[in-house]
Amino acid sequence: MTESPEHVANECRIAFWADSIREIDWLAAIAVRPGARNVEGRVHEDPLCYAVFFEDPGGNRLEICYRQRS
């Protein structure tokens, strides 16, 4: 995927769901390799949610999260 040369990142965040906490850890490690910045987490927002937040090299804000079923 490529971005338009005129693309300007904004404050929106795109979230992706993972199937497990283990998958979050695996994807977070992968995101750093191509240049993810401002990595925050892995965090428990509450007892049922585990997430990592980061920016891609273009400045787009992303989140990968796992929510346990209550």
C-alpha cells in the first residue's frame, strides 16, 4: 500500500483487533522493524483490554488491541 504524496497525518487513530494478547506482543515487535515510532504499551486499559499504540513512518496513528469477552 502506498500513501498519496499529499497525505498529511492527523489525530485520527485506526484500530485493529487481535485474537490474543500473544498476537499483540508479536505484532508490536513486527511494527518496530519497518520504523514504527512513538510506541506506547503494551498496556492494559482495563482488565479486559490489552493494546499497543504507535505511529507508522508516515505519522498515521495506529492501535492493535485485544478485548476479552466478559
